[in-house]
Amino acid sequence: MIIFLYGPDSFRRQQKRKEYIERYKNKYQAIGYFDFNIKNSDAEFEKLREFCSSHSLFENVKLAVVENFLTDQKAIVDFLKANLENKELTILLSENKAPIKKFDFLLKKPVLAQEFKNLTSGQFEFFTKKEAEKQGVKLTADALTFLAESFNEDSWGLINELKKLSLFNDKNFNSQRLKEIVENNKPTSFNEFFSQIKNFLWARSFGQKLVNLEFLLLREDSAKIFNFLASFSNNPAELTRKFADYDIAVKSGKMDYEEALMLTIL
């Protein structure tokens, strides 16, 4: 069978993705992770096909978690259509956009498709309220409106900000207090961010690297830092492999991006 999650709201899409993975983890052992947003997508496709076709006496059902897969290739279309009703294999697809015409069969049964559009302003305010409650953050009505408007359509930025607010001893926020905090913690410009990344990379001692990393994490999302560092084309092969392994570990719920960043400097 195929599960297809798509749409620009990557936070809610990733949360649903995690739900499915946890559900399968509780029942089955065979889970593979494949990301086609890499240089050698042909090799990744072969890995996916090998995973899906191999059999074991101890594995009745497999889950293949696949991202950035819907490229314009006939082989991919054929592969997905061949597994639409495969009861021994579940393919969980996650994409930013709705499929092009060749893949419109993913929007029809038997595929389980779910779209994650950006929330409207009213929906996003309700989402903000619920997520604040989860973090134990108490917002006045004007603070709630301010926060929802500040991060409209940026679910990751909102969640990151709520996590920071949850670290305060006093978790009650009105709009005036909140404005001061958010204003002082706005993300840096790209030039500032790149400069901070260079300081982090060029630090000679572990202690200085740690200080520079903590400074980066105060102003930027850990996923953004990790993905930026992993994207460097001149990374040594060993470091590239580490980033790939850590990325899989994060996406499978075994660690978070902050832990992954810490491991890269150890």
C-alpha cells in the first residue's frame, strides 16, 4: 500500500509522518529511510528497490519512508503503481507539493493521501493556542494574536519560539512582554548567519566550537543549521556519511538536530 503526505506545511506533515512510523515501529521491525534530495538519486532508487524486494522469514511487513521521490521518471511511476496494493509493503511518501499529472493516481484510492496546506490566519491562531498549551505556555488573547501573526505560515518557527518561551520561569506572557522577547530573538540576516557558521567551523578548540554552536542555536533553528552544514559540497566523505546517518536518526525519532550537531563536534 502507499501513504502519500503532501503540502507546504512541513511541520504538520512531519508530525503525521512520525505518527505512522511510530505505529509501524510498535508492530514491525523492517523500516527503511530513503531521501531522493541527493546527488545520486539513481543509486538511492536501487537501494529502495532492493529493500522492497528482499524477503525475510522474520519480516512479514516492511515500511519504506521516502522523501523527494516524485521526479519525472517512468521507472518511478511504474514502481509505485506496481505496489499500490502490496500488503507486505507500505511506502510512505512525503512531498512538499501536489503531484504532477503523471502521479495524480496518488490522489485516488487505494492510496491513503492527506494534504497539509498552510493554515488560514484563524486556523493558525487556533494551532498556536493548542501548541502553546502543549508547551505549558500561557498567552493572553493579545499575545496569542501577536504570536500567530508573527509566525503566520511558519509552523517550524512558531514551535521553535514556543519551546524557547517554555524555558522561562514565568510562562505567562502578555503582548508587551512577548514583543520584547520575539524582537530580541529574531533570526539573523543571511550574511550574519553565514558569518556565525564560519566562526563555528573555524574554531580551533572544542570549547570554542561549543560556545559558537550555542550562540547559533540561540538565534536559529537547529534543523536549519544542520541542513546548511550538511549541504557543503566540500565536506569530507566521512563527514558527509555522518550527516546522512544523523539525518536518518533524526527523521526516525532517535535523536533531534541539536544532538546531531553536538555529535559532529565531538
